[in-house]
Amino acid sequence: MLIKRSRGWDIPERLATPESVFLDRRALLGGAAGLVAGSLLAPRLGLAAAGPYPAPRNEAYTLDRAVTPERYSGDYNNFYEFGTAKTVLPAANALKTDPWTVKIDGLVEKPFEIGVDELIRKAGLEERLYRHRCVEAWSMAVPWTGFPLAKLVAMAKPASGAKYVQFQTFLDKAMAPGQRAFFYPWPYIEGLTLAEATNDLAFMVTGVYGKPLPNQFGAPIRLALPWKYGFKSIKSIVKVSFTAERPKTFWEGLQASEYGFWANVNPAVPHPRWSQASERVLGTNERVPTLIYNGYGEQVAGLYKGLEKERLFV
Ligand SMILES: Nc1nc2c(c(=O)[nH]1)N[C@H]1C(S)=C(S)[C@@H](COP(=O)(O)O)O[C@H]1N2
Ligand SMILES: [Mo]
């Protein structure tokens, strides 16, 4: 079977390569026992490819710029669990993602734990092209694969008192050397209001560039919240808790005056130490103007009606 759909970041060769050959090559390249098992299993499950990748693209999400090639976005990452340099890729090899379960707890009908593979089967996957704007004023555009966070919220059946959703990254000092730095408030925590979490843009990500997430992107499951500064898009999630109180986030714990709970992108509100008016695009290094809500105002501005007294843009 030929992969017919054109994907801008793909090597042209792949477009013309029978999938079986492509899979064999990936297995050879990756030491990828999982991929081999997946391709053996696929016929029994009636699937055409190895697992759910690549997933069909949701064409509702379009970009005003080119997709950032993976050689840039995959080699310039923030993942403090593995160090504070942007080149965390080698260190992130130590991240063990199989098996991986996500705990759902707090104010829900019944707490439960679910394996990532089962979660993917239940939720289904789609691909979306999203922009990403780091608070440090660099940006990228990537094809995430995942499912709306709203689907996970529906599975969790939140109780009437639940107002916020809190996300937590793994805690494992032996595996993640960055977590031995005691002055950071580990584990990494992030949070959203329930209204934000059920907005269609809030996306649980399990893959990128048409394949499962490479470790440095926050494997095996992370968030993508394209209207907020990048630090809200928490990586390698192990727990999702429904709460009545606003979660105390990692960056708030570290420096609340610079990194708040809301952190919505706004070019008119500078960071205390630098301007947010423009951003450097990874790959081209071009400087482009930053847009309010990172260009997603139409979908999300309504979430903040009545909240004007909050520090919405820090
Ligand atoms: N657990 C965890 N999640 C995290 C971070 C981190 O250090 N640890 N960094 C955040 C920041 S600041 C950004 S910009 C994005 C970067 O995602 P990327 O490396 O996939 O581009 O991840 C966010 N999620
Ligand atoms: Mo960031």
C-alpha cells in the first residue's frame, strides 16, 4: 500500500515507498521491537499500518507559516527533567515510556488508571497543525497527533465541585537527572480551568510528524495548548487530577511574578525581562510579530470574559 497523502516534512522517498518496506526499515533503524510487533499484529486487528500512526489530519487547523522541520524542533527542546540546555535529546533517551499509565483522580465519579495504549484506542487519534510559542520568544509549527483533552475529561466524569484540572509529570530522580536539582519544585505541575480543558483546542498529544512522540518532545503523552505560552504544555503526564482549588504550577512555584497560572500569549504584555512583541521562528530564525492568543483568539477569547481582573497574560 502506498502512503498517498502529501506531508510537507516527509522525505519524498517515503511517499513512494511501499509501507511494508518502510516499516522494515524503521524496525532496522530503531531497535524497535514494538514496531515489529505492531506490524505483525496489524493484519489481525484489520489495521493497515503499524498502530495508529500516521493519523488522519483534522483540516480545521491550518497554519500561516511552514511546518518546522523535525531536525530543528526535535533538537531544541525545553525538558528540565533532563537538563536546562535546549539539547536535551541525548539525555532524554533515559526516559522509559513503556509501560506507561495515567492516573485520573480527585473530584471524579470514580478514580481510575489507564494505560496510554488503551487511552489512545478509546479516544482515537487525529493530526493537527498547531503553532507553539515559548515564553522565551521562540516559536515553531508542528503536526501533533493526539485527541481533544475534552475526551479525557468526559471519560473522567468530573464531579460538580470540580473547577480545575491539574496535570503532573513523572517523578524519578534516578531516571531524570534534572530532578536532582533541589531548587526546582518537582514534579512539574500544570493546570487549567475546566472550561479551558474542554475547549476544543486543548489537545492531548501522543505523536508528532506522523509517528509516536520522540522522548524529548514529552513522550508518551503531553499537552498542547497553542494559545498559551509553551510552559503550560506539560510533558510526560502521569496524573490528571480534578480539583476545586486552582493548581499551584511548577513555574508559579519557582517565579510567580514571571510565570503565572494563565499565561495566555499577548504581544502587548512584556515579560518582566524581555518583550513579547515578536518571536524567533525555529529553523529559519526569522522574526515575526506575535499574535494575541498566538492567533487563536477566535476559539479562546470567550473563555476569559469576566476574568479581566486576573493576570491573564503572565
Ligand atoms: N514536564 C515538562 N514539561 C514541559 C517542560 C519541562 O521542562 N518539563 N517545558 C515546557 C516548555 S517551557 C516548553 S516551550 C515546551 C517545549 O516543548 P518542545 O520541547 O516539545 O518544543 O514544553 C513545556 N513542557
Ligand atoms: Mo517554553
